[in-house]
Amino acid sequence: MAYDEKAKERTMKYMKEKRDKLTLNLPLGDKERYRAFAESKGKSLTSLIMELLEKEMSNNANA
């Protein structure tokens, strides 16, 4: 099945309705370092960031 304009529209609609977007401004080169580290852990950069934030929030809730 090809990725056509209808599929693109459905994806964009889903992203707008169900997902929040966060933009980070990083020093040049850091994004690739972070991505490589995440991949070394078998994760995407997004999933690693979310995991670390959730862990930190959980630790602070228990403090």
C-alpha cells in the first residue's frame, strides 16, 4: 500500500488531535549525540526523553 495524500491527511489529523508537539533548541551536534545514545539503549530519542522524565517525576512524587 502506497503512502498517498489521503493517508497523509489522516496521519496529520491524528497528530493534531491526539499528540502534543515539543520543540527543543539544542547546541549544534548535541542532537546527534543524544540520538546515538538513545539508539545504543535500543530506544528512539523521543521514547528515551519520555522515559527519563517519567522516572524523574515518579522519583520526585515519592520524595
